[in-house]
Amino acid sequence: RAKGTGRNRVSVFDEQLRTVMMSRFAIEGRLRRALDDDGDVAAGLAVNYQPLVDLDTGVIIGFEALVRLADGESPVGPDLFIPIAEEAGIVDRIDLFVLGQALRQTALWAEAGHPLEIVSVNLSASTIMSPELLVELDGAAQALGSAELHLELTERMIIQGTPPVKERLGLLRTNARLGLDDFGTGNSGYAYLMDFPIDFIKLDRTFVGVMEEDAVARAIVSSMVDFAEGLGLGIIAEGVETIGQVDLLRSEGCRIGQGFYYGRPLSAKEFGEVLARQSTGLEAKAAKPASTA
Ligand code: C2E
Ligand code: MG
Ligand code: MG
Ligand code: MG
């Protein structure tokens, strides 16, 4: 009987492994097809834009660009497919696609009268070493206008953090501001800061999400804000979902945030509409005499 159970376990394990391997293989295929679609227009990928908001005023000052697999098949998020793209050696093509779209949209929105302050994209380790990235960044100034480009990195890069990576980060820093994503989690921590020059940190939503109920989370947020201030780093809160979190973050001294409270990641069209509504609202407010407020 015991023997039978053991054999069963093995076959269940094999089954699970096979399912995982097959879905990895299938997802890699979907990514390759999505990228290959049309030369430089990757028709199977889309970019979503999540508002970055000034917590004091509630005004949208920029966005974080987030990639989506939009090939009409079963939905799979970037948390799952980015690591697969990394292993398959194609993540740089995804990152460059996202960067290109983000820059293009930024220029279009500025032309429409909605200039932004922050344009943020995520980069994987191998993208950092991509020569095309340097070319893209050299040509980015015009599209950016007055906006600042933020490049979000994670600590996984330390592991591959050989001297050339460090050197390259220094080079990227001449055109963009470098930030540490998911700060405070296993992905990104303090040790990184001793080795790599960065300009801002993003507070992970693990802490922000529970800071109203959890005194430890709140203390962690508080100390991370102090820490950033002490080093002269910018700080951006992720995963802001409630007004209570907004109030706490402001009282801790965090001035920029993103999260479902302000807006989910939106299509380019939707984000443009939100910017247009915001401009109309701000103009109406400015036109109104202060005494009637
Ligand atoms: P991230 O950079 O930390 O991005 C934030 C994630 O949190 C996004 O998930 C976003 O949709 C989600 N989020 C935003 N606000 C809230 C909130 O209030 N509550 C909750 N529960 N979640 C919120 P998403 O879009 O699934 O992206 C997951 C991760 O995939 C990103 O985490 C980033 O590490 C990676 N990623 C996304 N796009 C790219 C890309 O173009 N290139 C690379 N290399 N990685 C990317
Ligand atoms: Mg990010
Ligand atoms: Mg993040
Ligand atoms: Mg995060």
C-alpha cells in the first residue's frame, strides 16, 4: 500500500512538472509570435499606463508603463511571462517595445496639451546590457520633453551585477533616473544600495497595502521614507488602494504614489481620456475666482 502511494506521488509530480513545462513552452511561443508579428510593431503585445499621482494634490503627474500579452489567447500577466522571457533571452525586445511605446505616447500626450513629469518603465537585467537601449535613450530627449525618464530595476540584477553592469548603469544614469522597484521585499533591499548608484526607491505594495492595520508595516514604511530622505533619494509608493493609505503616506512624507485608489493600469486611449478630463477640471478650477471656493 505504502509502495502504491509512493508511486502515485511520483506520477502526480511528473504530471505537474509536465504541465508547468508545457505552459512555459506555450507561453514562450506566444511571446515569440507576439514579438514577431509585424517587424517593429509587436501586435501581440500592449502597454498599459498606470497613473503616478502627486499625493498632496491628487494630480496625475506621470505613468508607469506595464506590458500585457494581448494576443487574444488566455490572459497571462507579466509576473508569469517576464521570467519566461528572461530565460528565453527575449526580454530585451519586450522592454524596448514598451519603452518605445511609452516615449511615443508621452510625445503625443504633450502635443495634446498634457505634458507629464515622470515616464517610468521596468527593465530586466539583460536589457540593461542591450546596445539598442543606449541608442533608444539617446533619442529619447525629444519625446520626453520636460518629462523625466525613470528606469525601474530589481535586485535580481545584483546577482548578475558584474562590473560591466555597474558601468552600464552609470551610463544609463546620464539619460534617466534609476530606481529600485519592490523595495524592501526579497527582490530589492538595502544591500543593493552600497553597490549601485540609484536615484529613487519604490515602496513595495506588501507594506503599503497593510500599513493601516499593521503597526510593523507602518514602521517599515516610515523608516524607508526616512532612509530615502537621508540619502536624498526620491520615493514612490506602490499599491495605494485607500484614502487612509494616502493620508498615512503623506504624513510619513511620501509625495508620489500609484495604485488602484487612483487608477488601474489603463490602455493608451483610456489614459489619454483621463488626462484630458483632468486638464478640463484643472482649467475650470483655475478660472473660478478663489472667493467662490
Ligand atoms: P511592478 O513593476 O512592481 O508593477 C506594479 C504591479 O502592481 C503591476 O502588476 C500593477 O498592475 C500592480 N498594481 C498597481 N497598483 C496596484 C494596487 O493598488 N493593488 C494591487 N494589488 N496591485 C497593483 P503587473 O502589471 O501585473 O506587473 C507585474 C510585474 O511585471 C511588474 O511589477 C514588473 O516587475 C513586471 N513588468 C511589467 N511590465 C514589465 C516590462 O515592460 N518589462 C519588465 N522587465 N518587467 C515588467
Ligand atoms: Mg515597476
Ligand atoms: Mg514595483
Ligand atoms: Mg511591487
